[in-house]
Amino acid sequence: MTDTFGTADDFSDPDGIAILSFWQAQAKAREQMVQRAHNGRVADAPRTVKDSVDSYIEFLESHRKSAKEARYAADAFILPALGKIKLDDLTADQVRKWHVGLAKAPARVRTKKGGEQKFRLNENDPERERRRKSTANRILTILKAALNRSWRDKHVTSDRAWRSVEPFRNAESARIRYLSLEEATRFINASEEDFRKLVRGALESGARYGELCDMLVADFNSDAGTVSVPDPKTGKPRHIVLSADGVDFFEEITAGRTGTEPIFLKADGSKWLDDHQADPIRETNKRAKITPSINFHGLRHTWASHAVMNGMPLIVVAKNLGHSTTRMVEKHYGHLAPSYVAQAVRAHAPKFGAVLGNVRAIRRKKDRQS
């Protein structure tokens, strides 16, 4: 039923109440439209999952937060399956089925732009299964963040469709792979000269691949023994404190170079870009006979793992890695820290000297003295 607020009258003068001029009628109509929208009787055009995700990524970009992973996840995994669904039509079963499907799908491998997507085969490996579930959980988190933002903005009446979908349990207990000191030496020596500098930079600083690629000569402060990298979350630089060996290394590779030049360059003088490390690290793993092989991020784990094992306080490790708290460091490396409890037990626990049967194992001299 249409509301009426006046009578058409071409002869009487408008009084603003019973008889309205054209302009008064137009203003009155606008007021009623606004009021109906306020009361929820006029809704925006139906929004889709794609609208929600695109809006969320724009929010990330405008607030200087990293949107790269969210955009990749959206284009590769979210939008092809769910993008066209209207938010009010989305169901928990749809989201749950999609989430499970992500975990069961084979992992993607690098494919030339525009080419048919390739996948890794023969993945009957519990660790790879865990990684797939972990990836599915991360993508679910991105989807939920986008949908929750639309729900808070009242673009959808309820959040039940995704609120009840739970992430996979025990999928985040990653096995941290790091190189032993002997492996690290082999890995460095097996690297091509330009890639070797990048490897040394990672092992001496614990910096991420992207951070190393963006480092300029001016970012290295020889006097302070630090190298600075921008924090994508805050926009402020973080200063990585280097060891004496690290300072010597950075001094050597930056000597005589201009401050605006990238510290790490390829043999042809070009900059290292996304995925350029993939082929060199695969070849280096083969030449150095590293089994199981390690990816570039494992070099960051190598720095952190040995720092913790050498007794570096977890808060210092966290600060150098760019974490605001020790939570992530404790999760991934806490078990490597020298343990006061373990030392106390081994020093003070009773020694009964009892053996089973008549055979006593011959222990090494080192074990008897411990």
C-alpha cells in the first residue's frame, strides 16, 4: 500500500499541510523514503559474497594492511565457489562443504600466468594433509572476516551461515623445519653467488624473503649494527639487530654502493621479485643434499631456532622477527629453549640404579657423568 500525504489541486494555494506545491511534495517524498529506509522497509540491492570480499580487501588496502594474501585467497578459492551467492541466501552447509573441499583439494603449484592451473600429485602424507587443513582454515578466516564486516554494516540480517562453521582442529601444529649449523654451511656453499647473498642475508637476520628483496643499502646502519625493514601492519620500520658476523656480512655487500640501491640483486643486476627464489632454492637443496628439503621461509626458522637454543630471551627473538608479543615465538620455538625444569630434574631426580633382568646396558662415559 502506498502512503499519501496530500491531494493534487491545481487551483488552491499550497499551505504546506493539506495542499502542497510541487517542491513541497518532492521534499515530503524524500523524507518518507528516508524514514522507510531507516525503519528497514527499504533495503539496499542484494549483496553477494563477492561484494563483501571486495569491500573487505579495499578496507585492508586503505588501512595499510597487507591485502595480498587476502586477494590471492579470494581469487583462487573463495570467489569461484561462493562469489555469486547472495549474502542472505548463503547457508552454513554451503560454507562447510566449501571449507572441507579446500582441505581435500590437492595443493597448487606455480603455474605460468594465463596457463591451466597445475596441482601437486601423490599427497598421501599426514603432514601435507595437515598443511592443507591449515591452509583451508586461513582462507576460512579471510572469508569470515569479510562476511562479519558486512554483517556489522547491516548488509545481511544474520551471521548464522558462517558463525557455526568451525576450523579444523590440530591443523596449526606445524613441524618447524630448520637447518642444523652443518646443513646451513652446506646450503650456503651450494648456492649460486647471487642467491648465496640472499641466503646469508636471511640466515644472519631472520628477515622474510619479501623484506630482504625490499632492503636498500641505506637501511643498513653499520654504526648501530642494525638493518631496518618496514612493518606492513603499522607502516613504521622495525630494526633488526645483527650479530657481529651479520654486521660484517652486510658491511661487505653494501660497501661503496649508493643508499637507494637494493642490497640484494640478481646476477644480471635486476631485483629479486615474488617467486624468483623458488627455482634457486630447489636447485640448492639438491646440490647440498638437504633432506627433507627446506623452503626459503625455513631460513627464517633456522635463525630463530638457533637463537632460542643458544639462550636468547624469547622477547628478544620476537622483537627481531617483528612480533609484538612472544606468543608466536613460544608456539613455534618454545620447546627449543633451554629448560630450567629439565635441568633441575636431571640434576636432582633420585637415581635407583635398578635394572630389568641380569643385563645392564653399557652407557657412554658422557651419560654416566651427566
